[in-house]
Amino acid sequence: MNSRSIYKRLYALASGIVLTLVFQAASAQQSVKPLSLNEAISLSLQNSKQLKASQARIEEANANVKTANERQLPDVSISGSYLRLTQPNLDLKLGKGDSNPGGGTPSEAPKVNQAAYGMANVSIPVFAGMMIQSGKEAARYLAQAARLDADKDRDDVIQNTIGAYSNLYKATQAVKLMEENLKQSTQRVKDFSNLEKNGLLARNDLLKAELQKSNYELSLMDAQNSLKVATLNMDIMLGLPDNTQLQLDTTVFLADKADNRGVAEFEQLAYQNRKDAASLGAKEKAAFANVKGVKGEYYPSLALTGGYVAAYIPNVVTVTNAITAGVGLKYSLSSLWKTGSKVASAKAQLAELQANEAQLTDAIHLDVVQSYENYLLSRKKMDTYIKAIEQSEENYRITKNKHDNNLATTTDLLDADVANLQSHLNYTFARADALVAYNKLLQASGILDNNK
């Protein structure tokens, strides 16, 4: 190998080392953002695409209200024309009986080759079978329903954020616990290996410890993968760069969420505050107004009318200051046999909404009761897991002492270690689940946003 080849290899190796250091430095410089639960909720509300779509629906509903209000405004139209004509045959009848009193030659008909006219008309609706008023009323109720639907979507975003925050907390704690247990397991394998070399421990016991270490390594991989996915999900939800590492405020999971209100009180709050129930009620009122509006097609429409006409035909006539005013009445006889189907359709829509309202009442009852029971269950689980931690730690201490004195098998020691790890994981997850369960109860009661 010549010196040039050696230099090339050394240069490639140095370049690889530099690139590795650059990537490691970039990874180390990943931004770490402290994130409280309230800040997470605020960011998710700002960046929610669901809420942006809800806002667009509100703007559409408000535009429909404006359109309905404008139907009672006067209709004003202006039209005009300028015409070029071929040579027409004119036979003027005016004064025919005394066309030539002097006995002279009759006058020739005027030559007309152009004409111009203009008109302006104004129509002010006075009565339209209550269709205009009913349309305005329906539009207002639908706009109210759109705002209530947006409020419900807001509650959904808040609850989803709390759930994502909880999942990220559980993933973070799982990684920490698995790393700690893997560290202890690694040390145990090292100790067992020394004992096995000195003939103080059976080879089979060392293999059991090594197998447990391998299982912990696999569990840590799964936990780290779950943490990456949970972090990415939260970054996307909050509108943050994908590589943003989040440092959660764990104190929110330590706060006591005890609420002494009973299920009946929560259910009463739900009937008073649930946005979906209020939205359905507004849609039902809009359907009532729609039925009245459709029935209005049975009646005639009445309007005040006025206009202005001007015309100019050279050599024939000039019309100015021709102002008209009056009352216009319009009635479509076909409405007698065409409107019935429209009324039936509007009533069917109303009946469907009323059925949905009754169905929603049952759904609210079930949702509140189920959320309340889940909340109570989460608190009971936390109390149980606290005792389980005390029991598992004491069991592990006793088993380890026995094992050190050859009074317990290695299998007993490893089983006690796994039970201790599981009890800590269960308690950590229970704290996060309790926070989610309590806020789900508030959401079911329609008061989630009031507590944020």
C-alpha cells in the first residue's frame, strides 16, 4: 500500500469522525421546552385545525344570517337600452280624423332609425307569508348552533390534549423506571457472574439473571419507541418542530383531584351545560322556523313598488319624469299542490331532530354515569397501588435477604424484582389515568372549559 492510499484512508476516517461529532452535537442541541398542562392546552387550541374548521363554519353561518336579513331590504334595479332600427312602417293613429284640415298635402311619417330608454324600479316587500321572518329566525338559530358546536369541539381538543399529555408522562416515566431497573439488573448480572466464577452460584441462576436483563432491554426499547411517538404526537398537536423535546410539569399528576359531588349533581350540570345538547336544541328551533317558512308559500306576497321611466325616439317622442308608484300582489296557484311535499319534508327534519334530542338525553345520562364510575375507579386504583408498592418493596427486601442467605431461589428474587417494577409502573400510570378520568367527567358534565 503506497503513502497516497494511506493518506486517503486517514482522510476518510477523519471526515467520518468529524461528521459523527457534528451529528452528535446537533442531537445534543435539540431544544428542550418546559411545558405545563395549561400551556399545552393553550398551544393546542391555537394550532388546532379542527377549531379552524369550526371557525369557518361559524363565519359561514353568520354570512347566512346576513343573507337572510338582506331579504327584507328593497330590491332596486336599473335597466337601459340603446337600439338601432331598420326603416319601420309607422302608421300614427293620433289625429287621424282631422289629419288635413287645411286641405294641403298630408305630412309624411317621421323617419325612425334609433331609440333609447331607461328604467329604474324599486320593490319593498311588505308581506311574504312570514317566509322572510322565518328565514331570519332559522338562520340565527343555526348560527347559534354553529357556535355551540365549536365550543364542543374546543372541549374535545382540551380533553385530547390532556390525554396526550398524560400519555407522554406515562411514556417518560416508563423509560425512567426501565432504565433504573436495567441498571440494577446489569449490576446483578455482574455480581452473579463473579459468584458463578467462584463456584458460589449455579450457572442456571446466572442465565436466569441474564435473561431478565435481556427482557428489560427489550422493554426499554419498547418504552423508548413509545416515548418518541408520544413526543411527536404532542409536538404536532402543539404546532412545535418535530425534534422538540418536552419537559413536563409532573406536579399536575400529584395534585389531589378529589371531588365530593355526586353523580346526580354532575348529571344535572350536564343537562345545563352540555354544548351538544344546546346545539341540538338550537337546530330544533331552526327546524320549527323552517316549517313556518315553508308554509308561507301557501300565501300571496305583497310589495310596494315604484319606478322611473325615460325614453327617447328621435322625431317621434321624448318621455321624461315618468314616475310610477303602486302596490304589487303576487300569488302562485301552483303552490296549492307543490307546497305540501315541502312542508312534509320540513316536518320530517323536525321530527328527526326531536328524536335525536331524546337519544342524546340517554347518551348524556350514560356518559356521565360511566365517567363518574371510571373516576371513582381510578381513585380506588391509586389507593390500591400505593399499598401494592409498599408490599412489593418489602417483599423484594425480604426475598433479597433470603437469597443472600441461600434461603430463597434466584427465581424468587427475580420474580420479586419484576413485581416491584410492575407495582411502580401501575401506580405511575394510575396517577396519569386519574387526571384523565377526572377531566373526562368534567367534559361529560359540560364544565371542562370552565375549569381551565
